[in-house]
Amino acid sequence: MSNAINQITQAIEHKFSTLEATLFSGEMFANWRGSFEVKKVYIKKEGADIKCDLDIRLGHWPEGVFVKVYKHKALAVLPYVKDEAIVREHLKTEPVPCKFWKDAFYFSHIDDLDEGRYVLREGNNMTDADGQQCLAMLKTFIEEIESILNAG
């Protein structure tokens, strides 16, 4: 791995570790402390930068409902579910496939998440401010999912 790619990878890993730490101990997520389930996947390929995924959910959500914070090429946040029936039951609408995510459907009333999910198109340029934007979007989606489930 080249030195430049290695530095980018280390910086992104550090930023994602900070995101995860904020999720578990930050004040903005205190209402849900102790309720989070997180699946973390980091993929490093020889000669390429890192891909990071944090799939986040609250334990009482229907199985398969998550908010994904990810950095592949882009940096983005999206609420999703794999089960179309959960979308129909809770959103009272037909499932909208998540662009670029096979067999995943948006779990949100927000329109045009194909574009609206992006924080940064070139994820390697992620800054601390971009990380804060990811956290703000994550909180917004958690609050929206809670509202959807409580209305149902």
C-alpha cells in the first residue's frame, strides 16, 4: 500500500472510530444510550483506500432496519431495510430501492435520498466537519425512524 493511501486509510479509520465513540458516549445520542447495535465493516484492498461501513440500529427496531454511515468512494448516511414488507407496513408506501445497494430499500419519508444521503462525493477528503455532518444526519434519521415506528 502506498504511503499516501496508507495515510488516507489511517485518517478515515480514525474519523470512523470517532464517529462510533460519539455514538456510544456523545451527548447528542444520550437518549438512546445502551440501545445501539452496531455492525462495523472495514475493507482494505491492496493499493486502494479503505471502505468503512457502520450499520447502526436500536435494539427495539424491526429486524433489519438500520442507518448506514459509510465511506466507499463517497461519504454518506442512509436509512434502510432489506425487507419490503417492513417498508409497506410502517411507511405505508411502496419500497424505494437504495441506489447502489442491492436488495436494500430506503426507510424514510425524505424524498430523493439517492442524492440527499451524500455528505461528500470524494470520501477520501473527509474532514472532522464532515464527520459532524454524518452524526447530525444519523441523529435525524434515528429520530425519524423512531417517529415512524411510534406512529405505526
